Amino acid sequence: MGRRSRKRGDLTTRAQRDVARRSSSDRPRPGRESQGSRTPHARRGESQGSPAPRARRSTASDRPRAPWGSFPLSELVILAGIIVIFWGLLGGGGQGNERVAAGLVLASLGGGELALREHLAGFRSHSALLAGVAAFVVVTAVALGLGPVKIWVLLAVGIAVFGVTLYAMLELFKRRSGGLQWRR
């Protein structure tokens, strides 16, 4: 069987059909005078003007540039952290735990710097991650600075710092991104 062809003049695009369908559905229908001239948008409390601006997906070209230019410092710090972690795990000896901890700190610094830079530029929201880092730092400082502290005190301090920092980071990202709470 052959394919049926249409004349090009009869074709309408999907967008044109959608516009025609929307404009016909916004017209008042006969027999519904009790609603007045309210459209479905007005009944739901939405404005009849242009639709709300949609958040566009961020691209690699939107990514904030590092202060040190195109040198991959963050990536190299993360790689060094991974190497030190494996050195501590496979090297054995009495310093294995210290090497693993140092590698974790290095890798966390590299990833944390990238997350903070993206968050402050309004590129991507890392609010929960940054709030968790702040809570971890404060709880660690309290535990090491005050000596033996009850665990429920550390938990309460951690939750309080996490909550306050999360709220502050969400508000900061909203200001930096133009009103978006998060961006993919």
C-alpha cells in the first residue's frame, strides 16, 4: 500500500491547534451566565495575562567560572583526596586511619568548593548539602571544644544549625537565581 499524502496548505502544526483549542475554551459558554465573564483561569485565581515564567534548564555554559580560570583545581583536589584514601586503605600500618581521614577532608573540600560556587552564583541549589556541612562543622567544634558532651545536646545543636542554615541558603539561592527555589 502506498502512503497517503496531504496538501501542504491543509497542514496545521500542533502548536496552532493548541492555541485554537485554548482560545475556544476561554470563551463564555451559553447557559453559564451565572459565572459572569470569568474564565477558567480567573476561577482558579490565576492571572489571565501571560503564563508564569518557566525555569529553564541550566546548561554547562551557565556554570560559574572558577576564580583561578580554567585550571581544574577542584577536580585535582578531589583526585588527590581519592588517592590518599586508597593509600590509607591499602597501605596499612599505624597511619591508615589518619590517611583515610585526610583523604576524606581533601575530597570534601574540592566538592564543597564547587557546590558553594554553584550555589552562590545561582546555578544550582545545594542548600541541604551546605546546611549539612555547616551542622557537621559546628557539632564537631562543640564536641572537640567542650570535651565530653551528651549526645542529645550534640543532636539538638546539629538540628538547629541545619535548620537555620537550610533556610538561609534557600533564601540566598532565591535571590541569586531570580526567584527560583531550585534548578535542575
